[in-house]
Amino acid sequence: MKTDLLVGGFFIVLAALGLGGVVVYTSWTPEVSGPQTIRPKLEPIAEFKKKAAEPVKREPVKVVAVESKPEPLPKTMDENPKALVKTDLEPLPPPKIEPKKEMKLPDPPLEKKPPTVKAITLGNVTKLNDPDGEYVVKTMTGGQEITLLGKIKTLKIDSVNERSVLDATRLDAEEIVMTGDINSGSKVLLGKAHTIKIRSLNDQSLLDASEMDAENVLLTGGVNSRSTLKLHVPKGSIVIDGEINGDAQVEIVAKKLDLRGAVNGPQTYILLTLSKGGSLQFRRLSGGVRLHYRKADAGDPAPRIERGEVDARADLRELPAGQK
């Protein structure tokens, strides 16, 4: 039984694979003794044919020929076959060669200059070094002595008292201003200056500026009680607003002198030397005062004198040049 089933299955598989033909299976019955089993009759199985695959339609490949046109040779090729470069192109500029930069060493650090010392004082001597600055001498008393030298723009002096001495003969100043009086036998000695402003001289005091060549001097006060005033301004003018009296002694060299206050006293004496083209103007001469004037040079023209009141006892006269 099992054998028959195997054989029948084999043929079925062959029919399914399309191997053709009608297969008729007849049972093969071996000779067996004894009772037999009647087997059912198998019907022929229709042949299964495998459908052939449709052929693939292939389109013919079209080959397109690409025509390559050679670039036209430059016209110069006909004339000169060696010319392979267009001649209408501008020549390339020559390569730019940068100059070698020199290595610059860093500058050495600047040395800091010490600040300028404007005033150095040693004992009673002060050296000034401030051409654009100002220096002030405070009130001097008790016979104090101060010496100034060097250079300064403006020197201011408070009052000088009690026989004190201020020596500035070696000082070069643009301007000297006295904000106080010179009193009680004190002395002020001045050097070079452009302008001087003075107040009063009292009690046998002295202001000596005979070594200077100032251009303008203004004395707002007076010269009193046997005090002495010496000024040297050969190219400039001097104006004295206050009185000169009390046996005062005045010696002046100037181009112009204007005495706006009265001149008094039996022993008061003024000696005036006028430079070329000089002039004298005064308000009043009283008592036994003497006002003598002269030319700096005998060849100079006569000075111009503008007289004020002259007391009968007063002595106004012109001296020969160089005579006292």
C-alpha cells in the first residue's frame, strides 16, 4: 500500500513539472496469495504545460556621432608657425619685488628728566630758575638779609622793615612789584627788570636800582624823611605820584621824568640826567629844595622842561653835562 502511494505521488510531481505525456497508472499487483484488496482506478491526470516567458523587446541603441571641431589656429600660424600665443594680449607686468624691510630695533625707553627746581635756598641765598613764573618775598623784619639771583618773570616784595636788606642785583626779572613800603632804614637793591612798581620809602631807607636798564618805573608813594632813591632808566620814563620831602636824596637817569607830587624840604636834592631827547615835568618846588638837571652828552639837544610852581627859595638849574 505504501509503495503504491509513493509511485502515484511521483507521477503527480512529474505531471506538475510539465514533463509531458499522459501517464496512466495501472496498479501493479504482485502475485499474492490470499484475499486481495480491490484498488480504485486512477483517472489520467491532465498534462500541465509551463507557460513560456514572453521575449523582452530590446530597442536598438542609437549611436550619435559627436563632431568635434578643432579650434581655429591663429592667423599668425600661416605666417609664423612658431607663434602659438595670441599677439593681441597685453604682456604681463614684471613681478613686483618688495624691498626688504630693515628690522627696526625698538627705541630705548626715554629717560625721565628730573623736574626743574625753580628755587634753591642755601642759608639766606635763593637761586631762582623760573623765567615764566613768580616769586614772592614775604615781609622782612628784624634786620633780616636775603639775596636773590637767577631768573624770574615776576618778583613781588612785601614790606621791608627794621633795617632789613634785600639784595637782588644779580636777579634778572621781567617785572618787579613792591606791594609794601620800605621802612626804618631798610635797603632794597635791584638788578635788571623791564618794569618796576614801588610804593613809599620812609625813615632813611634806600632803594637802589642804579644798575638796571628798565623802561618804565612807577613810584606810587613818596620819598620821605631822609630816604634815598636811585633809578637808572636811560631809555624809559619815570613817574613819581607822591611827594619828595624831608631831606630826601634822589638820583635819576632817565629819558623822561614826571614829578606829579610836590618837592619840599630845605635839604631835599634831586639830580637828574636826561638822555638825548629827554624831558622834565614837575608840579611844584617849595622851600630850599634843589632840582638840578643836565644832559647825558654835551652834544645832545637841550631837553624840554615843563615848569610848575617854583618857590623863591627853591633852586632849579641846568648843569653842564657830566657835572654834579
